Amino acid sequence: MLCCWLYRFLVLTEVTVSRLLTYDEVAERLSVSRSTITRLVQQGKILVTRVSDRSPRIAERDLERYLTALAEAAQ
């Protein structure tokens, strides 16, 4: 039981350090449509954090990783 609690604590702590963004917030930041964000998530290019079944979120740090990967690929 302690192991499960500790695991959940560590996962939640890691996620809460980075702000969680909605698909709409990410779309606005990247100046693209919400459907583009959905497609990027489905392709595995942007990681999603599931707060609940109906509330997928994208951690700000995962968005930064995606943008860094794009910049490196462009060089």
C-alpha cells in the first residue's frame, strides 16, 4: 500500500511542477488549431497527461520539449 501511495505522490509531484495546459491553450501558443494539437498528440509528438478521462492536459515542460525537438530538427 505504501508503495502505491509513494508512486502516486511522486507522479503527481512531477506533474504539478510543470503547469498543465489545455489543448486550446497549447493551440493558441503555437498559433494552430485544436485539431492540429490533437493530431500531434495522436502521433506521439506531444505527450499528454490525463487528469481524468475527459480532461487531457499537456504539461508545459512537454510542450517545451516538443518545441526544442522542432528547433533541433530545423538546424
